Amino acid sequence: MPLLAAAGEVGAGPEKTVQRSPGTMEADQDTSVLRVAAVLPAGGCGERLGSRTPKQFCPVLGRPLISHTLEAFERVSWIEDIVVVVAAESIHLMKTVIEKYGHKRVTLVEGGATRHRSILNGLKVFLGDHTLGTTVQKPEVVIIHDAVRPFVEEEILLQVATSAKQHGAAGAVRPLVSTVIASSSDGCLDYSLERSKHRASEMPQAFLFDVIYEAYLKCTDYDLDFGTECLHLALEHGNTKAKLLEGPPDLWKVTYKRDLYAAESIIKERLSQQLCIITSMREEAVEVGFLLHENLKNHIKHVRAISSSMCKTPQALQGVFHGPCFNFICINVKESDFEETRNLIYILQSEKVSCSNPSVVVSVHLTGPESCSRGIKTGIRELAKEARCISATRNCV
């Protein structure tokens, strides 16, 4: 649940994130000197969702919600460990999710009776003090993020991590949508808060590990049982004022049943807006790939045309979009070129990419010289139309 932060009380005011392309993030703010880990509390029962299944395990496009969140963190190479804190009765289910969808860098920890007690259990992992027997190396910076906020991007993760290094604590905030009011004991209006001076506290939040861990050790039982805001603990028990960063609009938390449908819609939209055009080095294939890219770039948000030599390994393939892509068009000229398409399918299958989301691979065979002469414009227009149809169909399934 978003909490309020008065910008003047917690830090110097929210700072807007600077948009960068994924390829420049690590160059601009090098995290290689930091050891960064993440703690994802996932022990809630989802009471407000109105379902017997805890919301973190509710299916979203056929996969548990938490699997989508883990995938977002796994795309960030500089986060070395991901600690997931779940209720004791959900540990076996969580292990099944990790195995089925091939999640990596994940350590499971048994949660506590409340959110703060669960986070504290997650932090204890880094000091070898937990019940499941695995010790994870202590990080310099730890990111805390709700397991039911699946749309976190590397940009904001990088912002909070680097700001935490400088200030000791940092967190994402969003403008208030509604005015917050307080009622008196008789149920009448007591006072209201000025929206322009307050923000909704969101996730992710990041801390120097020693700052947040020592703050938790100083907490009272009341703090651990009824508190919800980690930034406040760092301020109250660690005298650390968090840097507030204006986060993107997709940081919202899945809370109610309707939010599951909204999450599905966002994921479908994101999947439909990525397309990779793969060509051989032959001149005809490169020309077709270029023209197809030019026809599609105004219709599909993220479209790339690359050589087949750039996607011979799973790592290279994921690097194309700085994350997974599930829509591919392979341009083939000769029979031998189909080997590249088969290699792509093999990679998708072997890396369990097809388990996380269905992949679409379209193989196009150029049949003769007329393909790149008088008939090319008509052919490209038809191919672009088919590609847009594939994208639209994925978004409507």
C-alpha cells in the first residue's frame, strides 16, 4: 500500500529520473564497484484480493505473478542475489515456480508474521542467520521490492541503488492521485494534506546494508508488527534521510482482483511491442531486413534488425533488447540459412524462454531475384502487414 512522504521531511524533494537507453546505464553509473542484492517479501496472504491463492502465486498469462517479478530482476545483471521471503507453507510451491521457469540467483527464506519481520528474515540471510541453511554474501547495497510489483525496470533500480550508495537510503515515489484527509473522532473532517507537498511512497527502495539492518535491530515490537515503511525505519532508527526519486507510473502494486487483469494487459502490450528481425549476411537478406524495419518502426515500439551472427548464444540473444524478446522474423535466402532459424528455435527451447512466454518465429524465404527488384515493395508491405497482425493477435489473446 503506498504511504505518504512529505518531500521536505524525508529528503531534499523527489528527484526525477533521467531517461537513458539500456546500453548506457552501466556506463553512466558503474555498479561494478558495488555488490548489490535484492530482498523480495512475498509472504502475504492476499486477503484484499479475495482469493484463496496468495496473490503472488495467482496466474498472470499462465505464470505466477511472482515469476514475472523475478524475471524483471534477473534481467539486471549487476544484481547478484535475489532473496525471496515466503510463508512457510508456500516454500514448496515457490521451489516449484523457480524450477519450472528456470529462475536463477534466487535464495528462499521463510517469512515472519508481518511484512517487517519477513524483511528482517531476508536481511539475516546475508549474515548466515536463517533456517534454510544457505549463506549469501553480504552486499553493500540491498534493494527491497514487493514481489507483487512486476513492472520494475532497470532504470529505477539503478537510480535507487546508486542514490542509496550516496545517501544511505533511497526510494521511488509517485505524485498523489487523490487528496489525503484525516477524520476526527466524531467522523467529521479534521484536516487535509496539500497534495503538491506530499508523495506516495512506492517500491523499489534501496539502502546501504548496514543502515537498514541496524535500523531493524533497533525496532520495537510495535514497529515490526504494525509498520510498513522501510524508509521511515532508516530515518527513525538510523538517522538516515532517504533520497526520494520520482518513479515511473508502472510501479503500482497488485492488490485487488482487477489489478491482475490490468497486469495481464500491460504484459501483453509489452510483448506485442518487441520484434527482432534476423537476417543472414547476404546482401538480399540485409536489404529486405532493412526495408522491413523501416516499414515497422512506426508501428511497433521496439523493433531491431540484426545479423544472425549476433544471436548464436542465449546471452547474445537476450542482449538484443536488454532482456527477453518473443517475436522473431528470420529472413532466409538459401537453404543453408535455415540452419540459423533452427539454431534460434533451439536456443529458445533450451533456455526455457518458451516456458515463460510463448515465442513466435516467422521464417521468410526469398525465392528469387525478383524478391529484391520490382516486387520487393509489394512484398515488404505484405510482410509488414503480417508482422503487425502477429503483434496485434498476441496482444488480444
